[in-house]
Amino acid sequence: MNVLIVAPWDQEFGGVVSVVRNLATEIQKSGHNLLCFHPGKEIWFKPQTTKLGFFGYRGSLGGNVGNENFILRKLILIFLFPIRLFQLIKIIKDHDVNIINIHYPVSGFFYFAICRWLLPLRLVVSAHGADLFPKGERRRTYPLGLKIILKAADLVVTPSQAFKNDVVKLFPFLQEKTRFIHNGLCSLELLNFEVSQGAKHAVAYVLCIAAHNQKKGLDVLIRAWKDITDAVDPIKLFLVGEGPLSEQLKDLVVSLGLQDQVIFLGSKGRKDVAQLLHGCQAFVLPSRSEPFGIVIIEAMACKKAVVATNVGGVPEIIENGHNGVLVEPDNSFELGRALLSVLENPELRNTISQNGYASVMERFLSKNTGMKYETYFKELIRDVA
């Protein structure tokens, strides 16, 4: 097979990026040819090696053409439309692409839907969460380009059964062509590397890795931390991530007098994240909505006890009391109590961390994810001329 993976960002970090990296790696391991496309500013599409190390192309698919008035902007888009489409068709033909897999569909990707109608290939759309439910909620209206992409798709993939149900409820016409495939890890060698003495932190800490937005529920975690600091020997909360609510969250920390207990670390590279995961006492994810939660299985791969909220795809990963602890969202008291139970009970902490690691090895490796994608891809292209 010759697979073209399309994603909105060419970067090294992020949940969607992790999924794309792991899937692309598995596709290549299985002996298939892989090509990537990321939007850029170039009108004439440019070959590149992506930041993840895969060969591909970068180019503008529209949406931002300056500060011209509405009519001029539309005229520019109309003028560029055949140029962009011609270039995409040439790339697809030159590399004999028979599967296009869009991750995190955005309106500008409708060009690939047109390619699906014009060329002998199949289109798979992988929805991840905020692409269809920004801030964890449905949009009032959806762009025409996005609707075109979903209509043209031969298969829509979601990362969990729960999110599949949400997508089908939102777009009933997708009922027969939507499947779920759990995300998986292929970078266990990175997650399992030995942490040097110099990298270890001098204090005990609980770790949370999440964007600073409403749906991640960090305000609930910070309120829960107030009770924890009064009950446990000196322990800190490390927050990795940034976002629109960063300043608001810092203000909340100050208002609760937790400046010395809650530490904002900002964004971190993958090796730093691995070190932080290995060094923590426990991992917590207090989301209000979560289509899957790949960071949960990363923490489990590092043999860490996980406390998370019973939302979205999370209960498809965590069996409460067995390989993690589940609590209801938006309940700081219950969240604090669950964290205390893990922190104060080393036997429980060890049991759920070992079971969590076993769950990853059995169910959440990217080779499993890759095999399922490969099976669907092969089924789709059997009838391609």
C-alpha cells in the first residue's frame, strides 16, 4: 500500500502528533510506503522531511490569505483552487497513493475529498476529539469543508467506543462507516529509559500533563490539592502544559495559597516528559471530557498509578481499582480523596501501577493499532481500480 497521512501540524509533541507518529512508524514497519502532508504557507507545495522524520510535502490549502476584504479574499481562494488541486493530484499520482488518512480533519482538507472523487483511492478520516467537539462540546454549526470531508470518507475512525457514539449521534449518516481503534504506544523504549540521578527531583510530586483549557479540569485538581497538602507529607503538584487558561489557573493557585505546592512547568520535550513520568508518585488527569487519553497509557507504561475521571474513553482504559482509579468529573473532594488513597497506600499504588503496565502491554501497543488500521486499509482498496 501507498499511504498518505494528512495532519494539521508538523510538530514533535501533542496527543494527535503521538498518534500520527506511532501509526506512521507501524505502517513503515509493515513494509508499506508512507507519505505525509502538512499545511504551510507555500503556494507551490514543497517536499520536506517532517519534524517526526517522515518524508512528505508542505503547502498552503487556504484559509489565511492576508487582510484583504471579503470579496478579494474569495477571489484569491477561487484563483488558487485549481493550482492547489492540480499539485495534490500530481503528488498522489507520482507516489501512486491508494489510501489517504486525514487526522484531525479541518475545513481546508476538503481538497482531499475532491481527490477521493476524482482518483482511484480511498479516504479514511481519523477524528480525535477537539476537531469535532472543541472544548468538549459540539459546535453550533460545522464548516462546509468539514462536512464535505466526512461525506466523502470511506471510513471514519475514532479512538474509543464512547467517542464513536458521540460522533454518530452528531452525524447520523456516519453510522455505517465509523469504527473505533484504541490508540497505542510504540515509544516504550523512550518511556522506559533509565532516569539519571541528576534528572531526579529532590521532592515527591504528583504529575499532570494537560493543556490549560476548560475541558481538562485543572481548576478542579488545584482545588483538590488544597486538601492534599494538609494531609500528606511535603508533596508537590507538577503541571506540564500551557493554554488559554494558564494565567487564570496561576491566579487560582495564588488565591488558595498554594504557590509553593503547585508548580507550573510549561511545555516540555518528550525526554523531559518521560523523566517526569518516571519520577512521579502518581499521575492524575482530571478531564471534564476525554475522547481517549493517550497520556494515561504513557503513564501506565512508566508503571505509575493513575487517577483519572470517568469520562469519554477513559473507562475503556481504566478498570476502577484494578489498573487505576476513576472518579466523577468536577468533584474536587472525590478527586482529592482518590489521590490520597493512592499516595497513602503503597500497596494499592504498586498493585494498580503493575496492572496498568500489564494493560498497556496487552491492549495498548501501537502494533495493535497499526494492525487494525492496516486491516481496514486493505479492505478498502480491494475494489479500487
